[in-house]
Amino acid sequence: MNDLPPLPTPTNAAGIPESCGLVAVIGAPNAGKSTLVNALVGQKVAIVSSKAQTTRARLMGIALEQSDTHNAQIILADTPGIFAPRRRLDRAMVAAAWEGASEADAILLVVDAARKKREALFEILETLKDRPERKLLVLNKVDLIAKEPLLVLAQELTGLVDFAEVYFVSASTGDGVAQLKAHLASMMPQGPWNFPEDQVSDASERLLAAEITREQLYRQLNDELPYDSTVRPESYTQRKDGSVEIRQQIVIARDSQKSIVLGKGGARIKAIGEAARKELAEILGQKVHLFLHVKVDEKWAETREIYEEIGLEWVR
């Protein structure tokens, strides 16, 4: 029996073959990884917060670069920040970050160029220097630092790890993002795309909805609410009238935190829900009915089911 010839790789209108690859985006907490992934994709796929360690699971953002020279799908693994883990949740997050780097076509190390303390960064560099993947250095938040110390930092870091390229960007303003995206496109191996053209993330709408609410929880409560809180999806139901009904559970570790989340007369949870509902309606393109309630569970971070819900491996 004769072997069939391989199917030809699809091309765009300019005759450029499709290419597709995986880029792992790693770095210390608050380096701006999620903001950069959103900027590369061109729309929001990952939640952003000034609170450290906001990203918990590995999330795939899907960016396209189509031009006369590129026809690339760039799959971006937005990973949790890498830090010294103490709890089970911490260990699972760090494991997810390094797993995201495995078998990637490139590793993008994102560094907050304006940050003075860099202990966590140097630990990452120590592990990174012996990895075989092609490594790129992205110095982020360059709008917040003068040019001379920026160049000194770049020289220092390239002396520690063999980075193939260095990029200076501001993910929040977009400076340098287009150049980085074009370069990533040029690195992607030739082959058919893994996702449909209109898909921007691998996250389910159910998980995305929970993440949007968690972002508002952090944004509106900031330092009032400790890091040990999460949002669990309960139900996601399409109604006959074309709207969607979403029910979620805000899980906190201590009973004393309940009044903080609820606010006086329930004003705070109402504001969190309204902001999340409005953003979800824009993202989903349909009317959203969002229902939130608060549950106290001191051991939620030791619950295997929650890890499965948010896409983390259960680690000991």
C-alpha cells in the first residue's frame, strides 16, 4: 500500500506558508507578563493586577502575525510568576511556569526594568542558563527608566545567560511590541495553525469568566484582601433569549474576610459583580447575568478539585 503524500501547508493570499509555534513567557511576579501577552494578542486574554502572583495557571494566548512576509500563529504560554514557593499552591504555580517552558520554540524572559530588587530574577537566570530552548530577553516598562541604566541592565543580564536577542518594550503603552511580535513570527516553524483564526485563547468561557471576576476582586480590594482567595465557577448557562447566566463562588480563607468582600450593605460585592459583568458582556458579545456569593473555606488551597478547575497540577 503506497503512502499518501503529506498535505501541503496552507498559505495566505500573498502565498506565504502558515507557521505555528509555542513561546513560553516567564519571569518574576509582576514583571508584566500578562500585559505583554495581551498586547501581543491584540486583546485581553489574561487578567492583570498590581497584586503579585495574579496569574496562577498556564494560559495560552494566541497571536497572529500576517503580512507580506509572515503568516504566523504564535501560541503564547502566559505562565505564573516564578518565585520561592512555600505552600502547595505556590509549588503548583511554579511547576506550571517551568512546564510552560518545556518544548517551547522560544522562551521569553520578561524583566521589570524599573524594579530595583531582583533576587527572584537571578534565581530564574540560574535555571534558565542551562536550558536548550532559544531564549529572548524582554526588558519591560522601559518608559519608567532612563536609557543609560537600561543598557547597563541589558549588558549585565546577557552576561549571565546566552540570550539570542534583547528587546526593549513597554507592554502598557505598546512601545516595541510590534517589533517583538514580528521577530517571534519569524521564529515559528512552518506548519498549519493549531487553532482557528478567530480564537485568541485556549481558556474556556467558563474559566475566563471566573478569571475576570477574580481580577475585579483584586482590583477593588487590593491590599484589603490577602492573596489567599479565589473564584470558582459554579454554572454557565446559555439562556433561550441569547443571554448567559453565570454563577460563581468567591472563596476566602477566613470568616473575618467576608465583611471585606461584601462591603457595607453588600455594596462591595455588588460593585465587583457589576464591573465583571460589564467586561464579560463586552468580551462575550452578549448580555450577562452574573450571580456571586461568598464562601469561607480555610483549606481551599488544599482542595484537589479547585486545582483541576484552574488548570494546575496537584503537587505535594
